[in-house]
Amino acid sequence: MDKYYKAIKENICKYCVDSNEDGKCTLSKQEICAVEFYLKKIIQIVHSVDTEEISVYHQKLRDEVCSNCKTSNNEFCYLREDANCSLDRYFPLIVETIKKVDVGLIT
Ligand code: SF4
Ligand code: SF4
């Protein structure tokens, strides 16, 4: 889990609009990053199927994470609509990063 967390910090946070120039997260203590909050589940989703089709992972994300997320309501999520969920915003890059960790391309 640590290696994935480290890879996410280095490969997602660095580019996230909610990070500063040093790649440090600027969310307040009251805010929750969905990437961090759901990381264990995201890793399980990526490991549950082996495909190049990002849409397959996206559907699983909707079914297994978004459906239980408190900001979603009947498939509508105001954070996603506003491009304000980091997990949704960077999902393809997150999947790619986890896969790279798995094959040792990121250590
Ligand atoms: S919002 Fe999430 S993905 Fe973005 S910098 Fe903060 S911890 Fe990283
Ligand atoms: S897109 Fe919305 S429902 Fe899905 S994880 Fe992000 S905040 Fe939660």
C-alpha cells in the first residue's frame, strides 16, 4: 500500500490543481481527497481486471466507489460535474500509475 501511496504522491499530486508548486496538497483539514480516501479500493479495482480499456475501470469506479460516496446522488455528483473530484479528474493517470508500480516501472 505504501508504494502505491508514494507513487500517487509523486505522479498525481505533482500535477493536481490542488497542489502547490512543490507538489504539496493545499486542501484544508476539513476537505477530503477522494484519491487518498479510496486508495485501497482503487487498487482493488485495478487489480480486479486486466484490460487496456479505461472505460472498464471507469465503470467499476462508478459502481464500487461513486455509488457509495456521500456526494453522489442517483449517479449525479456535483463534485464530478464541476471537475472538482481529484479521483475522477485524474483517474486514467491513477490507473496507469498503479499498473506501473505493479510491473516495477515505478518503485
Ligand atoms: S487533492 Fe488529492 S490528488 Fe490533489 S494534491 Fe491533494 S492529495 Fe494529491
Ligand atoms: S466522482 Fe463524486 S461520487 Fe465519485 S468519488 Fe468523486 S466525489 Fe465521490
